[in-house]
Amino acid sequence: MDYNAAALEMHAKYPGKLTVNSLFEVKDRDALSTAYTPGVAEPCRQIKANPDDVYKYTFKGRTVAVVTNGTAVLGLGNIGPEAGLPVMEGKCVLFKEFGGVDAFPICLNASTREEVIAAVKAIAPTFGGINLEDIRSPECFDIEAELERDLDIPVFHDDQHGTAIIVLAGVLNALKVVGKRLEDVKIVQNGPGAAGTAIIKMLQVAGAKNIVAVDEHGILYPGRPAGLADHKEWLATVTNPEHLTGTLADAVRGADIFIGTSVAGALTTEMAATMHRMPLCSPWPTPTRKSCPMPAKAAGVRVIGTGRSDFPNQVNNVLAFPGIFKGALSVRARDINPQMKMAAAKAIAGLIPENELNEENILQGL
């Protein structure tokens, strides 16, 4: 099936993917006067007297804003807020379908971190949670950190933490398939941007000891001459315990796991062939079908996860973020903390009974 053509036709037909429906009928004067003036003044007065009642009398407690500025959209790059709107609409559909959460796309004409932060703070009173989406690195780190600090509702950058949660779930199950332990394996993370950095942090919290981060300039290590700014300087100090230097090819030699969150085709068949016996690869980015897992498969990699739905072991954030927000909203959580993220990863991994785990069944299918 040509999904590009089908998607274009579907989006034009409706257009888009979302609408707004009333929860009750305004069928007479009494209904109108209760939903709006004069009756609506009473819940307003109640909320003014007790701000916490906004959760009782409005939809705040079941709604999430899906916020982007369009600077890093779905592998397409900096395409702007308008071009990012179809993705944000789709994200809202997933929130509703998989978590029963009402979500609204908010695409900001805001190019700086200060503008994004100010805009999100301004709209926060309407929503029970903020899902940051497709905001480029390194700005996304500061944006999330300041919003988490200053807002009293959960803020979750899905490109970071949703990805990290589902990757950890897949890695935990893949290790069971090949009989290895997380604390014993060497992991190469290629592309330490927003997702890659969060994956590294999550793996370390789970017990990983030997992670090597690699970017376009090669292996990260303290004092590297090229490209060690912002979060990468910190990553260089907490990864690479063997003090390796060189390229991706040098990093993957003897590795057990390759995690790719950069460009398609970064790991070649020749590189994969130098990895440790029974290696794992999860996830890849979402490239063309032809280029996706073929190099790893040809090199004998046993367990492969991808970002695609037309291969086994799809590494998809939708297994994580709808349920995480559903739980956070239900208990009115102030934030989504590391313990919640770890619990989510283990719960997702546990969806597949151990006797059903195999090389092509490490994550629950959609």
C-alpha cells in the first residue's frame, strides 16, 4: 500500500483528523442558559474562590496540549508550525484512541526557547498536561526543564522520554531472548540528540554500565576537539568508560547493542558484522523500507527493532505516552518522574509473557 498517497487522500477528504463535539445537547433555552449565560457564571465564581475546582467544573483534568514549534518534525526537520500540524493532529488521535485522553494540537510560531516557554506558560491554565513534540535539540532540554520547574502540571517531551521508555522496554525483552544482562553489555547509541540522550539516561538508571555515544564527529569523550557543546559535553563525562576514540565503526566493534536515532543507513553491514556474538539492534530511525534493517540482518544480528509498522518489533512511542498521561491525569500528578518512566518501561516489557518472547516478538504490536 502506498501510505503517502493514502494519507494525502485521507487528510484532504476530512480535512485533517480532529473535530470538537459537545458532551451534551443544547436543545432548549434552559440548556443554553446552563451551558452558557447566565448559569455558567456560577462555576466561574466557584473556581475563583477555589482554583482547584477547575478540575471539577472544566475539562482541564482530562486534556493535554500537544505543543510544537515545527523545528524537528518526524524526521523531516525544521518544516515550521503549519507543516507540523498534521503530525500534531495525528498525535492527538493516538492520545484519544489509545489512552482515552483529549488532546489538542498547538503549533507555535516561536523560533526561540524563550518564545516557546512563554507561550506554553500562557496556555497552561487550560490543560492538565503538556506534551512537547518535535522541538529541536538542544533547545528542547532547556524548554522542558524550565516548564517542569515552573508549571504545576506534568510536562513530558515525548521525543525524549516516550522514546526512551519504549526503547528500554524493547532492550529488556531482547536481552532475555539472547540470554544477556543489561549491566554486562556494551551499548552504542548513535545520534545523541533529544531522543538519544534520554535513552542513555534511561538505560543508565536501569543498570547499563557501558554506553558509547556517537555523533557525526565520532565517539564522544572529554576534550574531543569537535562538537562538544551543551548536553554532549555532559554525555562525554558519563559514557564511554573504556575511553574509546574514533568513528562509529570503532564504537560498534565488539558491541552487543546498537541504538540508532540519527540518519538511516548509518550502520553498515560491515560494521554490524564486527559486533559481539548475538548482537541486538533497536531501534532504527524510520527510513525507507528498503534500507531499514537489511544491513544488520545480513550481518547476522538476531533481534532487530525499527520505527516502522511493516517490520516486526516496532519501537513506537504510542505504546507509552497515552497510558502515561492517562495515569498522570487520573492522579493529578505534578510531574512525570523517573520512577514513573521506569515503571512504564517495565510494564510495557511485561505485556509479552516470557514464554512468548522471541526474536520477532519483543514488543506488543499495535
